[in-house]
Amino acid sequence: MTSPGDQDQKRPHPGGLLSGLSKFNTKFLLVTGFSVLIGAILNVVVARQGLHELSRKSAREIEAGLNTANREYLTNHLNDRAQHLNLRLGHAYADLEMLAAIVQTMADNGEELKPLTDQAASMAFFRDKLVHNPKSNWWQNGVDEPSVVGVWGYLGKDGEIFPEVRAAVDRTALLDLFLPLFQKYGADKLQVYYADSPDQPFVRVAPWLDMGGTFDKLYPGHNEKMWYDAFYPGLIESWNEWLKEGLAKHPDQTTVLSPYDDAGGGGMVMTAFHPIWNKSRTKLAGTVALDLTLAQLVESIKDVKLATAGFAFLAQADGNVLAVNNLGASTLRLKAAGGAGQSEGVGMLQRRLKDSEDPAVAGMVLPRDEKIDYREMIISGESYILTLERLAPVNGWAGPNARVALEHWTLGFVVPKKEMYASLLASQKAIEESRTTIVSTQIVIMLGSFVLLMVGVYLVARRMTGALVALSKGATRMREGDYSVRIDVKSSDEIGQLGVAFNDMASEIEAYTNNLEELVGERTRALEKANLEISQLNSKLAQENIRLGAELNVARQLQLMVLPAPQELLEIPDLDIAGYMSPADEVGGDYYDVLMNEGIVKIGIGDVTGHGLESGVLMLMVQTAVRTLLASNERDPKKFLNIVNKVIYQNIQRISSNKNMSLSLLDYSDGRLQLTGQHEDLIIVRKNGQLERVDTMGLGLPIGIDLDISDFISSTDVELASGDVVTLFSDGITEAEDTAAEQYGVERLCDVVKRHHMKPSKEIKDAIIEDVLAHVGDNKIYDDITVLVIKRL
């Protein structure tokens, strides 16, 4: 028994109750405060989100307006600059075309103009006083003449120019009247020159310069090659292709070379050629050309001002950037390749977009039509506005061994998006500052409201704790084993209802505790009885599994036993036969047999739908029926197959099965094979390797579907010569799948038989099975596999 003192020790002391009360108040305050705080925070978040959405919408409206304005400004500015470039370049091309027209007229009317050209060549003003340079082996006139004429060493011998070359130089003496004027007036040109035909490519250039000496210094070996091949390899070949196509297809014949740094110090230069043809337009008679100084054009591109960090650039069709300021080159991260390889011709400026160190720039696609391309792209992690427009088309030549092709240069503007949208960013910043002020004010108000609310919650909580203390005392006594405890309920609110529920719970626990031992005993006895019944069922199930396994094994063995033994097959005269059957389950549904009776060899192969015990029993029925009919000396193949069908149909009806079977029967005698019944194709490989397939679908119906199928049965004859191979198989071969669900297929089976047809039937059979298993691999075999190989000896 427990003394009153002991009971007092087990019950909570007033200090403990006050501690519990303190904990309850604390928890109540925390829960309430946390809930209120979360609500207030959500309030602030929602308000902040609303302001953010307002900011986003206003920014979107401003951005839309800026987009329209910026696009209009950039496209208009770009179009104006592109037209300016087209006009400047077009002016130069027009000068060249005018000069080409003059020279072409002289070429077309050479005979009529000969007296004039002969007279001009004898005049002091026009006379070209050519002096031989024995060291470098070229001829050049003096500095006091209007233009310089260079005649290369291979156009003369022993210090004397070939007469026909000298005559050609004299015929062009009148050009001293035109070339200096074309160089001086019109578009800004560095040089204007004429080069004669590839047979005698002397060069006449205005104004005068020490051409031979400059070439010796900058292009060693130039005098060892024909002038066009030395400086412009491949250019003449392109013009000759124009002749083949017809010059009418090329009305604009001005041909522009890629810009380069002039070797003579002329700065950025671009050469434009125009071919001159003979009178019959069958051969190149020469060229006129001019070197354009692109300094002003390049500077006009470099000087384009777009915001603070914007810039313009000019690029060829292949992305080679001709003009860009230093900021633009740095932003686009371009790499210059210089003018290397001058021994192979004029060194071209190579600074391509595709070679940029920035992936976005390297992948930039230039416009392919006349529309202005306006887009946004990321360069080095920063957003830029890109505006592109194509210039007027021109025949372009890109360098050594290239072909002349129509190309467009592209003018581009690149502007940092942040500069174009500076006003948008400023408005967003102002809205963000206002949003921060509003949110800060809301937080201060929220904290003040939270403090006032918590004071009110604390006062309410103190009034609630009295009833909770009584519940706490009752729960403590129940925990100590006093299930007779009851508390005094003084209110009908939720806490009062909790007290009633506590009293009901205490009564139920008291009653349950008194009856617990009896309930445990009853449950234990019930579990022991159920466990005994389960053990007995498991024992019966194990015995039944053993019995079924034994029966299936007996059926499998019986099925395999009725197959023809290898010794039986060896006794078949005139034929070499090998067979194989592997069921997918313990018992299969495939059938094959080889029987002999009074000189007739009866061969059968079939496939019962499905597999397993029921299919195996049906297979045994067919084997028995075939053997019985053969023993009864039934010789008519159609009648034979119809009787087998009737026997199987009646048995199927008796056992209420839904199975049926494909079956083909073959009768062999004296080299003739008679085939009856429906099954898979018959594969025949002749001794010479010729492949034949016999379709059996029209030779019968599946066995067991109808009582009488005589109207559907027909037969076909196959002649077998020595060395011919016949292969019979079930669909388990052709429908075998690998791990990718690809079927083996009849074509692959035919290939295997054809490759091995010269071998004995057993080796052919083994090759088939090996190839099928290799195809299946680790995949599961879902159907019976049967193959029968017959070879005439």
C-alpha cells in the first residue's frame, strides 16, 4: 500500500503547476504571435508584390515606347549612312565603268584607230621611253612621263622587249591622256591603271611611281610569274567562266577585291577591276582598274556616334570587318590576321566575325535580304541592340584562287541596351525607391500592431489557464495509474467540452484496463489457431507443387520421347535429316516427325497455338494420328490430312479447348517431295546456291478449326536433286526477339541456310540454332523453337 506521504510525493507540486502554466502561456503566446506575425508579413509581401507588378507594368509600357523610338531612330540613321556609302562607292564604280567604256571602244576599233595610235606613239608627250633594268630584268619609263609603264622580264629577251609587246605598249600610249585625269578627278582614287592581256601583261599606272622597284622590294619573285597570276591568282579564270556563260548574263562586270593595306603606304585601299574584251568577245584583251583610298570611308564608319559606347562597323559578305573603331573591335573581340602571304598575291585584310573570341559574335548571321535586321544579342554578358543593313551588291573577289561572286557588304550599328534604355532604368530606380519607403512604413505599422495584439492575447490567456490547470492535474494522476480521477467541469465552452471528453476517456480507460488481460488471452488463442491453419495449407501447397512439377516433367519427357531419334533419321534412305525442338515452357506446342512406311517417307511439322501442357497434349494427339494413318497405309495426302483434322477437331471439342494448329505434311519418294497443308514457308536452297521459298498458305487450313477442311486442302510438288536442302521451321525461329524487340525474321534464316547449304544437315541445323540464340542474347525466349533440315544425298 502507498502511504499518504508517498502519494503526496507522486503528485505535482504547486510550483510544478505554475511552471506548466508558464509553459502553456508561453506556447499560447508564441503560437498566436507567430500566426499574427506570419499574417502581417504576408500582408507586407502582398503589398510589395503589388507595387512590384505596378512597377513591371509601367516599365513594360515605357520599354514598348522606347523600343519603337529606338528602332525608328537606329533604322533611319543606319539607312541614311548606308545610302551615303552606296553613293560614295557607286561614284567610284561609275568612274571605272566610264574608263572601261573608253578603253573597250579603243579595243573594238583598233584597226581604224591605228593611224592615230601610231602617230600618238611618235609624239614626245605620249612616247614611252622604256629603260631596261639588267639586275631585276624589267623595263620602266622615266619619272617625267604622265604615267609609269612596267614591262616584265618574260616579255623580252637579251635586254630587248619583244616587238609585239612594244607595239601593244604603243597602242595604249593615248591612255596617258585619260589615266591621269581619271585619277585626279571624280571619286577619291589612289591610282588608275591599265594591264594588257594575259599574253603580254605590261602595266600602265597613273600617277607615276617606281613600280618595278617597289615590286622588287615588297613582292620578291613577282617577275618570275605572269603578272595576273603573281598578284591575282584565279581572277582571270573567273572572268573566263563569264565568257562560257555569256557576257549578257553579266552586265555589271566591275569586280572588287577585298580591301588591304597598300604596300606603297596609301593606307586602306580597295582595288576595283573591269575586264576589257577583244572585238569578238572571245578572249580577255586587258583590264582597267583603280585603287580607291578608303580612308575617308573608314573614318566615316569609325566616327559614327551612338550613345556613349555604341559604334558602327562595315563587314564583307564573309564577315570580314573592313571598318570599326577601337571600342567596337574590343567589344566584338575581333582578332586581326594581317596581310600574310604576299608572295601569293595582294595581302588582304582579314578580321572576320567568325574568328571572334565571343561565341555570340562568332555565330552572328548577316542579313540575307534587303530588309533592315533589328535584333538584341548578348556580347560578353551584356545586352546590345544590333541593327544591320546590306549595301548595294558588287562582284567580289576574296583572294588567291577564289572565284568572283556577287556579294553584299553589311553596315551594322551596335549600341548597349542599357544606354538606349537609360530613361527606363531611371524610372525603375525611382519606383524602387518609392516602393522601399512604402514597405518600410508598413513594417513599422505592423510591428506596433503586433505589440498591442500580443498584450491583449496575454491577458486573455491568463483567464484560460485556470481550467487548463485542472486538466493538467487530472492528466498527471492518470499517468501515475489513478484511472478513477475525474475533473470538475464549470463551463460549456470548448475547454469545458474538453473536460467532459477527459472524464469520458478516463472511464473508458478504467474499464478497458480491468478487462485487458482477458482480451489478450482471447487474441493469443485466435492467432495460434490461424497460424496452425496456415502451416497446414503451406504443406498441402508444397505437395501439390511437387506433384504438378512431376506431371509436367513426365509430359515433357513423353513429348521429347516421341520425336524421331537420331538413329531413325540415319536409316532414311537417300536423305540426310537433322531436327531440333526446344519448348518455351516445360511442355511445348511445336511438332515435327519423320516416319517411313513401304518406301514412302512421311515428314510432318506443325505449331499448336500457345504452349504449355494443353498445347503439348494436342501435339501428341497429332503425332499419334499421323503415325496411325501411316500404319493403316493411307496414301492419298489430301485425304490423309483431312482425317488427321477430323480426329483432332473431335478431341478438341471433347476437351472444350480453343486451341488449333498449323500443320504441313510432306511425302518423299524418288527425289519428289509432295507438300500438303498450311504452315510456315518451305525454304529450298539448291546445290548451286539458288534460293526458293514455297508459300503454304493456299495448301490448307489450320487443324482443329472445322470438322471437314477437304475443300481447302491442296498440294504442290517439289523436285529435289542431289545436294538440294529443304528447311522447315516454326514461327518461334522467325519471331525470336533481341533486347531491342527486333525479330530474327525469315530473311536472316534464309541467309544462314544459304551460307551453309554445302554442309551436312546437322551442321546446317546447328548453324541456324547458334545464329538464333546469338540474336536473342540475354532476352527471354517466348515461343517454342523447332527446325528440321532435309538434304538429298
